[in-house]
Amino acid sequence: MNNRRGTFYSTRSLSIHSRKSSRKSSSLARRKVGLRNRTPRAKWKWIVRKVITNLEWLADTTDVPLGDNAEQNAYIASHRKEGQILSLEDKLFFKKPREHRTREALDKVTEKLQYFKAFREYSPKVRDELLLRLDYMYLDSGRVIVRQDREAGAMYFIVIGSVEVDHAYPDPIFNDETLHNLDKYGYGDSFGEIPLFYGEPHRATITVLEPGVEMLVLNKTDFKIVLEESLSNQWGSIRWAMTKFPYFERWPEDAVRYLCCHSILITTPSDVLVPVKDVNGLGIAVFILEGTVRVVQRMLVTVNTNEDGIKKRYTLYPDQSIPPTKLPENVIPFYMQTVKLRRNAVFGLGEQMSKHTMMTETETLLMICPRFIIDRYNIVNVWTRVVGILNYNHPKIEKVFEAFIQNRMWARNRKQFSKSIKMPQADKNMTIHNTPLSSRAMNCTMKDKLYKKITSFPEYKEIIKQMKISHQRRMKNSIKGSTLVDEEHATILRTKAGSTKHGSI
């Protein structure tokens, strides 16, 4: 009986489920039929709603020139937007079906978006293929673009506006959810690629902020075709670079994915400045994988000369942060190399060293990461400790000034010494210290205890033996040379004596 009752309930639930699914499918079918068989009035209402929804960007007059009509000029000026990259024609290009997009229009859009932050990492071939598959979208403020725990369906590139990223955490006390603001995306940022790449739902809810947002959208199918392979190679190289530094060993997988999405690897030639801020003024952290980076410090020094203008006195200027336009005449900026950073070093975390000029000495491979992501995952306070170590090892400006004075004194003494050597007369100020140590060692005498201790070494006897052999060889060569000279002198005397005898006869 129980089995029959269970069977009855299961068949009943199945029938209810089938009825619900049939109703849903029938409603979708009716909706499709209604779209096809609309009356002219319904079609007109649908078009009007579409225009009202997109009126914000359709009324944009950024590229419209001013004319002679004052009223039209006032309307054009009031509807222009600051920082507008795409014109109305470009937006209509992304609204067209792909088969109607011409190559000429694509070249115009590519020229405008070639420096777009989200497209810099892609090759020209991938960028062209991407622009052919993107769609334009405008949303008002307050609209939810993606919801947390929902399946990912597209990737978004923000052209104008900003969005807010919120994550809902369960609250066990009140049996509710608490929203935490995680981030804010703006111009040039992209989102949605991580859940698309890994096939996971969205981890946060993204909402449009005022006054609205304009985006370029790439659907899931086109993402698999165009960007999946490129992102796989790029993120794989970032993961390889992260394994070279022990700071990332305890990072969770979500943090690693987030950093891979916003980091890049670059190879810079020698003598190139390495910035610690991006184009938008946000701080970036730089990790050195290969090569050398030198730190060049600017130092303001007051130069005072005597009445003759020959002797100079250097003092450190008290205000080192004064702008160049307000410098006094006797204050000169000098540049000193203070530190060299090699492989596995990091800078740009907020230390004092990163305020100076960073320049590559050799060809260098660098990993560039946004600093706000690095600071967010400060596990076991690792970044604070790294900053403390860098500040401790970097020399203070007083030490740098002392090294500057020593270098100046050495340069002056070297110049004077080179002049004294080139002079025809001997220098009266020559001392024993100007004689090379190797020459002075030949005439040095040692005390008895030191002499006995040195002569007791077996190496000393071998050296003395070799020195005696070389001395004997030199003596033999000198004797041979002297005998040859004596023989030549004797022959000359004989010839002279013979000539005198013949003359007397």
C-alpha cells in the first residue's frame, strides 16, 4: 500500500512538473508568435520604447559641429559628453548585424580603440576579430548587469561610466545576507571573463552607477572562439611568474585568478624608465623576473664659491621637495645611483625608494600588477614587512650626500695627480704613498719574529727557490751580454791597431 501511495505521489509530481513545463513552453511559443504577428500599432509602441530606452546615447552630439543657429548650438553643447571615444556612427556600427559591418568602418573604430586599456594586451589580429563580434549596450543607473551565483553569459568592456561590485555574505545571526562593496570598475575595465573562462557562476553582483554606462559586450560563444586561447596563454605566463616569488604561496585561488586577469608581463630594453603608476594615476607593483633595475635619486645641493670663483663648497639644500621652477640660482640638482635591484626583487609597494627614478640597466622582464589587488591580499602582513625591509636598506639622503662629497674629492685629487704626472719636472709633493705597493715591497724589511714565522712556511721556501732560479737566469743573460760587448770592443781595438801599424810602415 505504501509503495502504491509513493508511486501515486511520484506520478502526480511528475504530471504537475510536465504541466508546468508545457505551460512555460506554450507561453514562450505564444510570445514568439506575438512578436511575429504584431499589429502596426504594437510595432510602433515597441519602437518608441526602444528609442526612449536608448535616447541617452542616440541624442549624443559630441561629433556634431556648431552652426549659425543659436538654438541648435545650445542644444548641441548641452548634449555633448566629456571623454566620449565612440561617435554616434561608431555606436551604430556595433548595433548592426555582423554581416553588414564594413571593413572601412571597422578600420575607423580600430583606430579609435587601439589605445583602449582593455584591448592593449591583445594582438592586432585578435583585436580586429574581437571588434567584429562586439555589440553595443547602454544601461541606466541602478540596472543590475550580472547577479551573484548566476551563470555567466557574456564579457563586458566599459567605454563610459562606472559600475559597482557587491558581494553578498550570509549573516548567521539575523538569517539574512549582508552586502559588501568589493570594487568599482570604470573606463577601460572589463569583467565577466573569469567565470566564462572557468565555467563558473558570477561571484558578485554588478550594478550600474549614475548617470549610466556604455559597454561593448562579447557573448559566450564568441568568447570561446576569440579570447579563450589568448587568455589561457596570458594567464598561464602570469601564474608561472607568481611561482618565482614566495609572497603568493598562501594566496587563495580566487585571488590568483583575479591577479592574473589584471596583470601583464613586459620586456623592457636597457635605459628605460619604469613607472610606478599607470596611465590613470593608480599605483602599480613591479616584480623583477630577469635583469637589473637601478634607483636614481635626485638631490638638491647648494654650491657656494669663494671670491676667486675657484673653490666650491657643497651643502645639502634643506627643502628637497621644492619644484624646479622655484630653485635658487646656486642650487643645482644632482642625480646619484643609490641601489641596484636584481632578480626576484619588488618595488612600488609604497616604500620611499619608489619615489625616485627607476631605470632599467639591462634588458629586463617585469610583472606589472595593480597595487590595490596586492594590498587587498596582505596575508600575514607580508607586504608591510617587505616595505619595512626596503626602507631599512635604502640609504638616507645624508648618506647619499656624504658619498657625493667623497666622489667629488676623489675626482679632484685624481685630476691633480694626473696633471702632476704629465708635468716635465718632478713633483715636490710626491710621497712614498704615491709609489706602487709592488715596488715598495722589494725594499721592505721585516722584524725578526715576523721574518722567522714567514720563512717557516713551506710555500715561502718554494717561492724563494723560484726567485733564485729566475735571478740566476737573469745573471747568466747579463754575463752573456757583457762578454759579447767585450768581444766587439776587442775587435774594434785590433782593427785600430792594425791601421796604425800600416801607417807607420
